[in-house]
Amino acid sequence: MLRPAAPLLRPVALVLAALLGLTMASPADAMPPERAPRADCKGVVALTFDDGPSRATTRRLVQVLRRADVPATFFMVGQRVAADPRAAREVERAGFLTANHSWAHHDMRTQTYREVRRSLRATRRAMKGAGLHPTDLMRPPYGALAPPARRAIRDSGLVPVMWSADSLDWKSGDARQIARRILAGLHPGRNIVLQHDGVNRSPISVAAVSQVVRVAKRRGYCFTALDERGRPGFPTPVVTAVATDGVEGGEAVVRLRLDRAPGRDTALSVDVASGTASVGADLPPFTARVEFPAGRLTAKVRIPIGTDTAVEPAEQVTLRLHHPEGLALGQESVPVGIVDAAAATRIDLPGPPFLPLVRR
């Protein structure tokens, strides 16, 4: 069974760490400086779940979270992902973020630099092999780190994430007691809650989630996942657009690109506004909702263009980007050119060869 180190052993571990020159991460270590939450929130809460996936427990947890309409971040153990990739995929496909929790849940204070890097790489391979798009976040087993592990995590391009409210769900308590521990640990500002979906007592912990969400919302807290720095929030890729001109009777193509993988489904709305060409006359009205499934960085928008018999100069409309969901707009619009069909198909008659002008 994978579970956190017993709190009774923590003082001993701290003494040994001091004697051996090691360090143990604490919740306070990993919590970045406070930043004011949204004006309408007393504080923000990021639910996190370690040690999964476990088919029965993880599936049940996903259902509970979706019913409560709250996000969460799952720190997965590589061996368990490899053993049950379907359960791992269900987490991401339900809209939740995934992150690295090592290959076999070994205490990283006892591992060398190379062992930690191997563990993190193997876990990431397993997650990608299962069809996931993991974030660059990780959580060390037991929240325990030594200098070699810290270097290995940094050199792997990962960000360690601890917690501020420990449910102690692996240790004791029924669902109400676990919920009370979590709620007692919440404070104005930012909160990261630690629970588990891959230990023997996880079904009891899952049963506490609905009460935590219900009471915390009533107290004025808002729920979020974790952003790319391990803070309550979401990774927020920036979307930009590049247009290719279209020809009358055909279509123009706008390519949308994200600057980073969000690790979850994102979307934005687009529509076309008149310019020198008129929407409704030169091309039909156009609106669309563009979705980026987790892991996808690009999308195409195809804009149909009408045709007529008049010979006209090149014209232009504007594709507007708005209402992003999980994205930031790198630009709010992009010009789209329209080429007259007759001009596009005109064939020049043969003539004398072109001679460059030479000034004397």
C-alpha cells in the first residue's frame, strides 16, 4: 500500500535529516507568497489527490467531483498508471489535471539524483503512454525532499507542489472527521488540500469530498485546480492567430496556436466582422466555438466566402476572438483577406521579357 509517512515518525525524520544534512519539505515550504483571491471569494481552494489511479476509487472520485462541479489535480504514481491506463485516462477526459507523483512512491530523501530523475521520467512516459497530457507539476512522496532530489526535480523541468491543508485521510477518521480536518485548515487566501485516491482508506476520503465542497462554498470559498507554478489556478496558454487569404467561392483559413499545452480541454469563440467586405453580402455570417482538447496546440478555422460576377479589388474582413475558456488572448482579432475570383484566375498574355531598369 502506498501511503504517507506516519506523523508520529516526522519528528524523528526531522532529527535524522538535520544530522545527515537532508531537508524535509513542509506545507509551508511549498506555499508561494499570498496573492489576493478573486474579489468575490473569501479564499481559493485547490483539491489535490495523490497515489492513484485506483480503478474503483478514482472512478468514484471523478463522479463526485463532476457532480459537485469543482476542478482538481491528480498526482499519479507511475506504476499504477502503467497497471491501469484506462483509469488514468478517465481522469483527464473528465476535465481534471494530472501530475507526477514518482514511479513507485519511494522516499526521495533516500534516493540519488539519478534515481529520482529516472523515477520522474518513467512516470511521465507511463502517463503519456496512457494517452495523458500531464502538467509539469510533481509532488514528492511523503512531502519529503533532499538536495539531490530537489536538483533532479528542477533539472527534469518539474515544479514541486506541497499542500497547506492535510486531510490525514490515510491515517484515521470517518468521512465527517476527514471533512472537518480539511475545513478547519482552510483560511482566507490560497489553499491546497491533500487527499488520496490510491490508499486503502481512500473510499472514506472520497465520501468526504461533497461535504468539503458544500461547506466551503457556503463559507465563501471558490474552487480551482493548480496553475503551472503549482499555485491555485489553471495553466493559462496564450492563443494567437494567423490568417491565410481566401478566394471568392472558396474559404479563408485561420490557424490558431497555443503557446503551451494546457493539460485540459480549453476553448474560445470566434466570429467574423465586416471590413471592406460585408458580412451577409460578400460572405455569410460566421460564428464558431473552437475547442482545444487536452494536449492539442493548434486548430484551424475555415471561413466560407461567397462569390459574385463583379471584378473587385482585394477586400478584408476581421476574425474576432473572444470568450476564452482556460486561455488568454494574445490578440483579439486578425485581418482576413478576400481575393476576387476573377483576379485569382486571370491569366496574363505573353509579352516581351521583363528587363530590369538600370540607372546610369
